[in-house]
Amino acid sequence: MTRSGPLFTLLGGLLLALLLLTLNATTGTKTAPAGDKVSPSASPTASPTSSPSASASPTSEAPTPAPSKTQAPDADYAGRTDDDSSAIAVTVRDGKAIAYFCDGRDRESWLKGDVAADGSMKLTGKNGARLEASPKGDKLTGTANVDKQTFTFSADRAKKPSGLYRATQTVRGARLDGGWIVLQNGAQVGILTRDGAREPAPEIDPASGSVTGEDLTAEPVTP
């Protein structure tokens, strides 16, 4: 019996193996052994983009309301300068103030301006008159500069009938302008200007506003 058949089969297998090795060297690929599984290369995948949720979408916000402006409480003050030469009255209403400085003879000044929330004020009048004051409890203390003179003062919280009064009227062709400060003890300090000439003011009746000896009516002053 001839044995050339198996020999040829073996040679054929060697030739086939050589051919495969030659092809692998030429292409640069490696042939995996039989039975091994080639795991597929993990291809990079784009990370999913997170879409903004509905809750993250910008929403229009209602405008914040402006804080309400606070004001100093309404009040009336009446008092005298520290040297006792003059009187001062101040009336505060709705964040505004009007003041009257008067010596009862020939020096007077009307001043006005705004009042801060803490009750402090800087008022101005004619001819450079100035008044600066702030409350301390039931008193208003500060300085007044009138006719280039500076006066310190202290005024108590006024209760009617004390306070500030004024009358402006034309009587028998004469222009009358009067100012009165009624103090807590009932004393009155005032000046009546008649056609530009100043004189001590006659007393008034705070209840009715009538002016002694004059066809004139005084009224409480408000800013």
C-alpha cells in the first residue's frame, strides 16, 4: 500500500500556512487563531448633550417694587434761643417744614425746606438765612443763622394753642404781614410788617385768630 497520500496532504497544509503567513505580512493584519473571538474596537460615541429642562428655561420676573419712602412724623415745635433773645417755631407736615425766627421787635425770618426720615432738617430763607435742627425726644435742637448772626435754640413739642401763626392781608390799602409764635406758657412773640415797616405784633386770640386792634385774622401755619 502506498503512503504518498498523507504526505501530499501534509505538504499541502504547509504550503497553505506559508501562503497565509505571507499574506498577513503583506497586509499588516494579524490572523486570530481559530476559536478566538475578536472583540470589536470600542468606537467613541458622542456624549449625549443634556437639553435644558423646562424648569431651567428663563422666566420673566416681576419688577421689584421700590421701597416706600418713610417720612418724619408731623409735629409742631416752639421755643426760644439759648440766649433768650428770640423765639423760634417749626411746623412739620408731610416731609416738609416751615420755620419762623422772630425777636418780637425788628428781626425775623421765614425759612422752609425738606425734612429727612429721622426728623433732621436744613431750612433756608431770604438773605442767606439758614436753620439746621434735629429732634431729640420731644425737643427740636439746632442753630439758626439770621442777619449773619448764629443762634442756638431748643424748641419743645408744641400742643395747641401753642405753635406758629401767620396773617397776610391788605387792609385799607396797606399790606399787612404778621407772624406769631405762641409758646407753651402762653407768651407770644411776633412782628407785624406794615407796608414793609416792621413793628411788634399785637396779641392774637389763638382760638379765633383775631388780632387785637387790627382787622386781621391769623391762622396756624402749615408748609
